[in-house]
Amino acid sequence: ENEGQPKKQDAEKDFCVKVKPDFVLKERASCLTPLEATPPSTEDERSRGNRDDGNNRRNKKNKGQNKKRPRDAKISYADKICHAILKGEECPFGADKCKYSHDLKCILASRPDDIKEVDKCPIYELHGYCSFGVMCRVGNCHINKVTGVNLERPEGRVEGVKPVMNFLRKEVQQQLRKKKYPFQCKRHYEKKQ
């Protein structure tokens, strides 16, 4: 039909990259997630797949830098622990209506090993109680392995300890964001006068 334009099949052959059979992988790497679906088989299905009807989001092309990045598997709510149970309180939704797990023994069994580089939990050492409870990655010193109870120091919680916190007031954050913060050193200002 159009003699001046190359055929679509010829154009596809021009842009194909030939790879030695030695470098072609037989299986997908185990660290990668499995591929979602096979591409459409016929040309009609391919052409329909490239069109965006607006009603089918799967046909929409991914854009951006991470379009081929494998996605991590989502962790179900049943595998996560309820925050109220973590704090040692009663769940406000009740065990039957809460979407999170209330089984401390099951969570303890699936809990990853503690980080060996840190000897003791710094939060427990400072306050006498760790707010992360069973999920603390250095919790050997404050978790009862049998019951899963978060222990307190025998002397009780230490109140009034001010932790070192590097944070800015809201006004300062807004001034910095809007580039209106007065960068003046008090000592430098005093010396000039």
C-alpha cells in the first residue's frame, strides 16, 4: 500500500538486539517477583492493549524511571501485630473485628533475630520501658520469650528524661522552605556592634 514507508515487520527486525545464547537466562532470578502476565498473542489484542479506553487501567503504559522495578509482596494485615496489643493495652476494636493479629506467640515465632551489633535496647536503657515491645529488633533484654510480654525495669519507668531530638519548630521549617529564614549568627552580629 505505502511503498515509501517500510513495513512494520521490517522495522521491528531493524530494532531487534541479537544476544548470544550463552547469555540468555533459562529461569527468572529467585530474588525477583514472578512476571504478571504474558503479552497478548494476536495483533488485534496487541493493538487493543496499546489504546487507552479510560475504563481499563491495566492497559495504561507505565511511565517513569521505576516502571520495570519489581514490586515487593504486600504483607497482609493478619501478619502484623495490633498496636494496642503491642503497647499492652486492650484492643478498642476487639479481637474478632480488628484486622491485625492479636496472637503474640505467633508473632514471636515469626519475629526476625535481634541485631547482634547492638548489645541492649537503648530506649529500654534510657526510659526503663521500650515502646516497640515485641517488634523491637534488640529486645532480648526486655521481652519475655515465653509469653511475649514487654517487660519494665524493676525500678520502674524513668520519667522526665529528655531524649536528644533534632527537630525544628514549625515556623522555622516554613521559613526555610520559603527561603525567608534569617541566617544570622548571634556571635557574629554581637562582634560587629
